Amino acid sequence: MELRDYIRILRQSWVLIVLLTLFGVAAGAVFSILQTPMYSSSAKVFVSTSNGGTIGEMAQGNTYTQQRVKTYADLTTTPIVLLPVIADLQLDMTSDELAREVTAVTLPDTTLIEITVTDENAALTAEVATAVSESLTNVVSAIETTGANAEDTGEDGAPAEASPVRLTLVQHASVPQKPVSPNVMLNIVLGGLIGLALGVGAAVLRETLDTRIRNERDIEQVTDAPVIGGIVFDPKAKDRPLIVHADPHSPRAESFRALRTNLQFLDAGRPDRSFVVTSSIESEGKSTTAANLAIALADAGARVLLVDADLRRPKVASYLGIEGAVGLTDLLIGRAELQDVIQPWGRSQMYVLPAGRVPPNPSELLGSQVMAETVKELNRAFDVVLFDAPPLLPVTDAAVLSRAAGGAILVVAVGRAHKGQVKGAFSVLENVDANVSGIVLTMLPMKGPDAYGYGRYGYGYGYGYGYAPKEEPKQETAAGA
């Protein structure tokens, strides 16, 4: 994916990202509230060594002291240091439990040992830190002294030697006023960052797993067929399917007029101008697209015939408000003549051929030689012939009819059709060597990252593909009639 794809994902899923970020912030705040406040207090012990007065002796003593400091720091958490503290302060814990609250570190480039105690009792931390420091000085003094005590003598009868190392408590621990944990602000920030990362990850994952067609870029990943139009979404489409006739100034009506203009450039070398309007699955708007496109073409002065070739679920007659009991089925089985089943519609040169009665063998009728001859006859009689055919994936009607008509217009509903379904539709057409003239995207959103592009598909005034502005003023009256 490119950068603009990620930007589109962020715009499309900003609600999810914001919600997860707020959830992370709330989780960090709740975590901080549930945590027991912990206090910390520190004391410092200075380690020194008695040495001679010469420079060499002083350097040797300083090196010796630095080597011993780390040993004394490790000695701090041993029972020999902590047990006296427990006894003196009458603490209700073992040496191991106290050791988990005590840390001793050597300060860099010094002979100082910092002893820190962390506990939920602020006053106790100061007492324990000071007591541990004092206990450490006593233990080191006893360990470093040769012999059991000052009155003992060595093996040769000499008195015990005093320790050359001396520990001095130079900083007593003070009672802390503020807890060191939990760090509320840090937890909230971390929670927000984690929530933000989860939100972005979930948005990208959802986009990756979502195979629905969202925009023209998704179509480009499936096929090289051109997108010749985009029809904006209209929540009232079921109530007013013939938008070009009902509301000629609406953005959706302009979309069909732009599609009409683009259709004039399709298959320019083909003498006949018949197209099968179909889709991969049902409910993608193919019937309303065919009907509105036919009205738009007729308003521009073309002699148009709209044929309801959906012999399974015909809808054109009900959309246009005409009688549909007799139609294409009767023509194909020889029960009626062409002039008897074609009906004029409106005040323009638009004619309609209804489906007629639903036959038991629609595919056979549409793929028959009679149908092929009928298509040729219709091409001679009309400037443009539009066949409203069933979806490609459930049945083969549209595929066989597309080969006879010479071209197919595939209607793809944004947010409903999946990439696999569109690929399947193209595979069906390729299997019968049918020509795909173009793709029409329907149900395009008016807002958001996948919003309908006004200039891209021709909506506006003079910015579409091959837009012919001189035609429109003449036809607005006819379209509204």
C-alpha cells in the first residue's frame, strides 16, 4: 500500500482509532487508581580506608576502597545485615521479604553506597533505610576486623587488628512526601500510545482483510477495464428509482448524464451500439442504472431502446410504470411481433421492451439464434440498445447475451461487491469471449475518504469526460417532463 492508502485508512477508521486510544487512556488511569501508592526513601554510606601519608599509599588505598564498595553494596541485602534491622524495628517480615524492598547501588566514580527502601508506609521507609545503613556499617566493621573482637589475639598471641575500612552514614533517610509509584501521567500516556497503536493496527488489519470494493483503486487491482461512471448513493433510491426523471438537478442525476457522455466514446469502432447492463451479484443497482441511463440518452436526442432481459426477476416495467405482461419472452417464442411488444415511454425517443412472462428456460431463450437475430434487428432500428440482464455469478443469462450484444457494462456496488466476486464476473465473461466495455460504480458515498469525486466522473459543469455542455439546457425540460 502507498502512503495515500494509509491516509485513507486513517480517515476511514478514525472513530475506531480514537475509541481505542481513549480506551487505552482510561485503562492507564484505572490501572493507576487500583495500584497501591509506594514510597521510597534513601540513605547514603561513605566508604573510606585508612592509608599512609605517601601518594603511593593513598592511591593504593583508594583503589582498594573502590574494589570493596560493590561487595559492601551486595552485602546490604543479606540476612546478616537485615536480621538486626528486623529485630530493632520489630518488623513483621522475614529477611527475604525485607530484601525485596531494599536496594543498594554504588554511585559511579565514588565510594558512596546509596541504600533505598520502597514500601507503602512512608515513615517506615525512612526508618528502615537508616537502620539498614547503620547495620551495614556495624557488619562491615566486624567482618573487616582481624579476630573475633578487639580483645582477641591472633595465633601468634598478637592482639586483633582494627579494620582498615570504615563506613560512615553521611545522609540519613527522610520521610518521603510523594509516592514514587504509580506514575499516573506516565501510565496514562503509555495507555494512550498503546491504544493508538492498537487502533491503527486494527484499522490496517480490517482494511487488509476487507475484500469489498471501496473505490476505483480497488477496481484497478482486479481488472484493466475502464471505469466509465460513478453513481452517488441515494438513500431514497427505492422511492424514486428514476432519478433523472424525478429530480434532474440532483447530483445522482448528473452522475447518469456524465455516464451518458462517457458511453458515447465506448467501442467507437463498433457499428452497433448495444450494451448489456449486468452485475456480479444482485442488488447492485443494475436495473436502475440501465433505466436512468436510457432516459439520459433519450434526453440527449438519441433513439434508445431499453430491453428488460432479466427473464427471472424483471423490474423495468414496474420502474417505468408500464404494462409488462407481454414482452421479450413472447417475441422469442414467436407469439408476438417486434412492433407489438415495444412501447414508447415519455416525450423523448425512448422505447421499452418489457420482459413479458417469466419462462422456465431463460438461459436457452437468451442464447438462442432467435435472440441473436433480434439483437441485430434492434441495432438497426435504434441508436442505442440497453439490455437489463441478470447478475453474472448466479446465472449465465447475461454472459450469453453479452456475446450477442457485443459489449457489457458491469455495475459494481461500492461496499457491497467483493473483489473475488468481481473477478468471478470477469471470468464468466471471458469464458464466452464477451467484451467488457466498462465499469460503473454505484452507491458511491458523498462524504468520507471514498467519497464520490465530482470532477473524476463528470459531475459538475463542464469537467467530466467529454462533457457536452451545449446539450444540457435543451434536455432539462424533457428530463423533468
